[in-house]
Amino acid sequence: MNVDEIEPQIAEPATLSLDDRRKLSFLVEEFNCLYAEALDEGRIADWPGFFTEDAVYKLLARDNAEAGLPLSLMYCAGKGMLKDRAYAIEYTEMFAPRYTKHQISNTRVLGREGDIVTARSNYSIFETLVDEPTEILQVGTYHDRFVIEGDRLLLKERCALYDTVCVPICVVFPP
């Protein structure tokens, strides 16, 4: 696997009409706002609901992707694994109380083929432990494949490609 395999070009954005690009960009932006809001509010049980039944979620270091190494810090194949991860975070993992703030920006719809929309967005996550100053937890890029279901989107695949090789001791919540 390399970066090109993470984000194959489905269709050039120029082939989409301006109206289609606006509509799809709005749907992706709205999706990302709701996704960030759920995680920032600690509603981890809601997280799997953003994905299709056969979704794939990967948290992958950029240098691994560029070297063609598929090792992921977090990997979930299917909604069942996403639910297991959410359950573990909510009920079994022990960690210090914390708050997160996701900032998702520079969203770009890359293409559409049928009901599949490919998009890319930058993300940064700030984390505050109750008794410590806020720190940057992670910065990277989401490489997404969405499925259009009615007037909403669901993630078929999200690869959160983080930029640093130095990760915190504890990554509790998914990016």
C-alpha cells in the first residue's frame, strides 16, 4: 500500500458541475462537523453510526504509507469492529479525563462515481487533560470514501493519515 492506493482518483473534480461540487462539498463539510461534534462531546457510542456496515477505518502514519507499509496504529474492518472499539473506550479502557477538539478544514471533494464520493480533508486534534495545558494531539489528512444514502453520507472508508512518527503514549479517541 502507498499513498496513491489510499486515495485513487475516481473522477476529476473538473468533471463535476459546479452545482454538484457545491452540494457534495456541503454534505462532506456537514458530515465532518457532526463527526467532530460527536467525538468532542465524548459520544463515542455514536461513532460507529457514521460508517457503513462494511466500512474500513485506518489510523496510519504518513511515513508508513509513503513507504508502502500498511501497519496501522488503529484498524477496524466492518461496523462490528468499530462498535467493539467504541465499547472498549467507553467501558473498559482506563484513562485520565480529557477533552478533545477536532478541527477539520480544507475539505476537497475529489470525485464521484455512482453513489461513492471521494474526499480529502485536513484535521488537527487538540487534547486537554483536566489538570494540564492543551496540547496538539495529532495533525493529518483524512482520505475518505463516502456512500450517499438519501440526503446523507456514511463513511465506507476513512484513512486518517497522521503526519508525525511521534505519537502520544495514549491515543484514546479515534481521529
